[in-house]
Amino acid sequence: MGLVDSLKDAFTSPAPNRRPTDGSAGAYWCDDCGVRIRDVELEGEPVCPDCGAEMRFERVTGGDCAC
């Protein structure tokens, strides 16, 4: 019953913590292009490198990660 045991283990083990540990509070998104830049990687103004449009900020909330 290796498969059944593997499935049991997968569903009973805790989920890994995927929240960034580098001080990131979220990411900037371009709604036109779908480009995403994490706030810790941004240099200068939040402007899309592909189309030049202003990017919107989406912050991390709890376990959900914008990155």
C-alpha cells in the first residue's frame, strides 16, 4: 500500500511556509502586460519595463503571497 500511505502523508503533513523572508511586502503588477516585479527588486519608480505603464502594488496578506 505504498501509494495509499504516500497520499496519507501528503495530506496530513503541514504545508511549507512560503512567505518571503527577505523583507518583501508584496509586488508591483502591470495590468496591461502581466509583468510582476517584487518590491525588493524594484529600482526607482514602479513603471512597467515592457510598456511604460504605471504598476499597481499588491501587498502580501498572511499566507497568500504576491510573489
